[in-house]
Amino acid sequence: MISSWGDSPDVKRMGLPRELVVIPAGVTVDLKVWTRSLTTRRPLRPVDIEFLVDNKGSHYHLSQGEAVEADLSWYSLRETIKIVRAYWDETWENLGNMESMGFYLGDLKGVMRSVRREIEAAEELWTQGKFLEAFNTLIEPYWVITVKVVYETSRMWMVAESSAVFMPLFPAFFAITMGFFLFEDTKKKMLSSCVFYMASFALLYYVYPGFQVVEKSRLLLISSSVFISVLFTVFGLPRMIKESAYPLRAVLSVVFSMSKRNIKRRLSRGILTITSLAILVLAFTAFTSFGKALGILTEPVTGFHPPSSGILIKNLPLPWEEGIEEPYIRIVPEEVDTYREHPNVVLVSPLVWASAPEPDQPIGSLRIRDQEFEVFGILGIDPSLEVKVTNIGQTVISGNISDLESPGGVLISQEAADQLGVEVGDTLPFYLRSSGLYKNLTVVGIIDSASLSSVIDINGESILPFRKVTREGRVTYARVEASKVIILNWTALLEKGQPLADMSAISRLAIQLSDQGYVKEFVRGVVFSREYTVWVSANGQVRKFYLGEAVEMGGLAIVVPLLIVLLNVGLVMLSVVNERTREIFILTCVGFNPTHIASLFLAESIVMGLVGGGIGYLLGLSTYRLMSLFSIDIVVRQKLEWYWSVIGVLLSVGTAVLSAVRPATRASMKVTPSIVKKVKLSGKEKAKREEEIWRIYQSQRITMPVKIKDQEMVFFSSFFSTRMREMARGIYEKVRDYSESEVKTPEGDLVKRFNFKYVILGEPGEIVIVNELTATKKSGSEYYFLTLESKPEKPGIPGTYLDRTIRVLRDLLAEWEREREKILGET
């Protein structure tokens, strides 16, 4: 008794149709349908699917000879909806488990809710008997559940796991920052740092999913090692390093210590500024989105004119598929029948490629008498359909391409025909390299190789097959030369049981639809259900559709709070500057220069930026957790990478510093005399007033903006002495009593002095300025640094004369800079 039908061995042996089922007469039966499918859920695996066909509950009870038709669409679609619902429930449960670990999945949960509605819409269409519409509606939801959500959640898991190794650095540095901000005593700093580290690490363990993913013992080892290393770097290492004569660490320590004290003295404003910065970083962390999303991408394909209108389908490796070196993946022959049975498809033209599996080898050869022609590639086409897709029919210079429909018909190149000495109608034995004689082929046409090389497909690519070649010791793929290609009917290449079937593959399908308004829906169905790459040609233009990752940016409205925080911090710093005018004067009196004063205000902004950035990032991560707890789903992607903590802190510090630049500059200028006098005077009156008011009684020491290499000093000395001798011959202005000297200090510093008097003939008589230009090279340095000390020979001379002397010397040094390369080159 035969109980299995369809593709069972018994049915094939008896030659019965696949769709025929014979049941016992007078017996009530149901049909059980079994099929096997390859799920698109990763990892790929075969899935057995069974469902019952019971005549919608009425069962089948037939008399002898009676026949009825059972439409499986209703049952198969019901089972499909059931499977998709089961996948949805499983995926939704997995999302819930990930949320419990700290992952924020608001974006994906929104997508899943939309998918749920589409599944319900498909079920409604199924109940109405609209099976094709229902199936098309299910295609995208199935892909979203089995591919998109799985892919993106897997990526989030891997990112969280890899970033968890570096994330302990953030709470460590945040704890050190808070310890230094709150306390002055070293022991209290260390103790408070430990407390803050434990507190911030505990918070991160709850809100950051990476800490939940990593093995607990490994996480404990990493976190303790990181914190001990940071503690040693901050507290232990500086004690082991010998301080230089000008300890930068000590200077920075003083500046930042004064800054944090000033912040705590004005605590309310400091808290306001830190809160503003923290809110900014919180908003940036929790409500902005930067990442890649998986979906259909589209782009125009230009630079050619398509040979026809229609749809071209290829199975190309996807971006996330690794280890696939082939330029294409074969399409199974059953898909040709699937698309031809589609109600809106009017043409399906497959293109089959065949080549040798070994590199640099022919697939076979055409032989006649003592002549042999090697064939490196075979092109399989449907002759009656391919001419409607490409211009391949125009390549035939002798014979008829439609004769490929006859068994054993072949098109060969003109080169092959000339070498073998054959014409249309001749018979050629075709030998495969791997198995010997394949069959005798009849030449039905001769093609022009140059024309075949120029034939392009709908996507603008050549239709010539690929073959394996070795280049630079590496196996790769290259197009077969058109003269080395033969063309057969595509069914002959894929004939089961024939040796060519194992070396042949459908490389693409060209499809034309009866309803052009259905193109978009059809393309989306192909891309989502098969993960194929599709080109659509219409009105002379071609667009490519494929699955890929697109960069997504959301929450760019963060620019508004950024500007608000900038203004807020700037206004706070301005008010602080105005209130601390007296303090600024005091600091100036004890030796602070404008740079020092500006540094104090900038340091204050940096301290507030560090504290506010750290607090804001912790609050931002906590916001993800709170939104998950209260089921607040917004379209943002969780920032799982460790470097977002650095970016958040830098954003806070950068905003604070940018806001404080103007107030800091204003503070530095409060006690700095302005060179430009805002008084409208004539030139003579201005000069007279300057001479009366600006009098010089003491020496002035000025650092000159020039440094000289050690090996250049002898040339500079020669240049400078030459200029001094030239200036000694002046009438109204001249140099007098020029001399040089050089000494070496006990510390190993070299000091070279250039002494001279600069004489200016003025109204009172000769005005003499005594000058000493000192070039100092510190021990271990490669450069001499110049300083000028000028003083009046007689106290009380007008300052303009001293200023004139300084300008002359600066011009002289500028001339050295301009002529230095020339002087050294000539020497």
C-alpha cells in the first residue's frame, strides 16, 4: 500500500504526477503534508514543517473513482502564519530577557509591534481568501523577526561584551576626579576615590549590560586591576618621578587646586553650572542615536543605457557574510518555476554560467579531426527569452540563435570556427576535462567575440561567465574571454545526472512583470524573502536594491540644549569675573600675569566639565534603564561602546571651556594696560604727551620671540656683530660700545651676552639706552633663548626712546629669521 505521495520514491517509480494523491474508497481520511525548509534564522538550519489538510474540518470521504481538488494554499498559509507568530513570541521573549540585563531595545520593540500588526493584517487577508496578498504581507515581518532583530541584538551583545573590558576605566577616572574635587588631603582623596569607584561601579553593573554579559570572575579581575593601576598612576607614580626645575605637575596642581576652591566658594553657581553640563551629557547619551541599521538600501546605477526594462535578480554575498570569495552564489533551478508561476510575472530568463572548478584550466574542448579548441566558459540561455532581455541576438553573424532550442545545439565564436574549420550545421564532439566526451554538439550559429564582449545585462555588467585564475599566487575570479566561450541551452547545462550540472549554476534571473505598479512590492518581497540583490530598469534608468547597513543619526536636536548650556555657563563665568575684580587685582599684585589669571578661569571650567561630564554620562546610562523599566520606547540606539564615555566627558569639558574663553580673556585684560589709547589726539600732541607722561626710570626685561639652535649660534654672533658695526656709523641713531662675552654656569647652562649702547639724537641731546641681549642655553637643550634687558643711562627719559630701541632690535632679529637659511647655506 502506498501512503506517501508527491516526491516519494513510489510515485516517481510509477511515473504519477506529483500533485496526485490516491486514497482508499469509502474511508474517511485526512492528508498530512510534510516539507523541509531552510530557516533564515541564524545559524541556518533545516526545519521540518508538517500540517494537516482535513477539508476544513469535513475530512475526505470519496467513493470509488471520485476526484476532488484540495487547494493547499489555505492550509499552508495558516501554518505559515502560525510559524511567524511563534517566531515573534520567541523573539519578543528574548528582547525581554535582554532588557532585564540592561539593554535598551525601544527601537527594536517598536519595530516588533509594527511587525505584529502586519501579521494580524496578513491573517485578516487569509480569512478573506486573499492568499497571495497575505503571503506578500508576511514576507517583510518574517525577515525582520528572523534576520534584522537577530542580527542587531547579536551585534549589541558582542559590542557590550567587548566594551565591558574597557568600561571600568570610566568609573576609575570619575572616582579620582570626584576625590580630588571634594578633598585636599591625600588620604581623604584616596579613601573617597575608593568609595566613589565602588558606588559608580555598582551603578554601572546595574545599568550597563556589558557588565552582565561578561563572566563575573573575569569582570572582578579586570575592574580591580584597572582601579589599582589608576590609583598607582595618580598617587604613586608622581612620587617616584624626580621633579625638574620647573615642575609642571606642581604648577598644574596649584592652578586646579585654586580653581576647585573658587568653585566651592561660590557653591550655588558651581552646582548650577555642573548641573547644566550634566544635563547636556545626559541628553547626548540617552537621547541621541548614532549607528547602523539593517534594511533595504537603494542606489542609482549610471554610466550605461540598459538593454531592456525589467528586473534582474542576483544572489550576491551579503556584507555580513564572511568566507565567500565567489562573485555570485548560485540560484537553485526550482526558483525559475516559482517565479514563472507567479500571477504577475510574464517573463523569466535565467542565465547559467559554467567553468572549470580548478584555476587556470579549461572546462573542456571542442575537437574535430586533428584540431582542438579549448573552452574556458559556457553560457546557458533561454534563446527565445534572452533576446528580450539583452542584445545577445545581435552577436550572431551566422546561423540562428533560436535553433538553440534543438537538442545539442551550440553557438561558437568565430575564432573557434576558424581554428576548427567548421560551419553552421557541422557536428562537434565536446570533451570535458574531468570526464571525457560529453556529447556531440551541432553548430547552430557563429558569434562575433567583440560583440559578445560588449553585451551588457540590465545592471550594466557583462554576461560573460567567470573562471578561476591565479594571480600573484592567489586564486581569484576573472571574466572568460568571449572567444573562449560557447553558448548552450540553459536546460542542457542543468540536466540532472550530467557531468556539467555540477559545474553549472544560475547566475541571475531576468524578470518582466505584467503590472508595473507591482514592481516595488515584488522587489521588496524578493529582497526580504531571498536576501537577493535586485536591479530595476525602467524608462532608461536603473536602480539597485539590496540588504545592507545604513548609518542612522537621531536626536540632532541636542544642538538646542548645547547652545543653552553654552550661554548659561558663559553668563555664569562672566558674572564671576565681574564679582572677582578685586581678587584679580590682588593676584596681579602678587605676581600673576594675564596668562595665569586666564588659566585660573579656564581651569575652573575644566574642573566643572570633568565633574559634570562624569555625572551626566552615568545619568545617561541610567536613563536607558529607567525607560526600560517604565516601558518608554523611543527611537534611539543605546550607546554601548566604551568610547562614548570619553566623548561625553570631552563634550562637557569642551562646552565648558568654550563658554569660559571669553570671560577668561576679559579677566586677564582687567589689569592689563591697553596699548591702544582711545583718545583722539593729533600726532604731535600724542607724541608730546607720551614723552611727558611715559618716563622710564628702571630697566625692562623682555623675552624676544626667537630661538637659535646650538650649531647656529656662531653664525648668529657673526651676523649680529656685523649689524652692530654697521649701525655704529649712524648719524641720528647709532650703536656704541658693542662687546660680547660668554660664560658657563655651575648648572651647565651656556650664557652668551651681547652688550651695546643705543644712542638717539633727540631734543634734549643724546639719549643713551644701555642694552644687554642674553642668549641662554639650558643644560640638555638644543636651543638658545633670547632676552633683552634695556635701561636708560640717565633715569627719567621718555619711554618712546626705549620703545624705539626695542623695535630696532626686534627688526634685527626678524631680519635674521628671514636671512637665516641663506646665511647657513652660503656658509
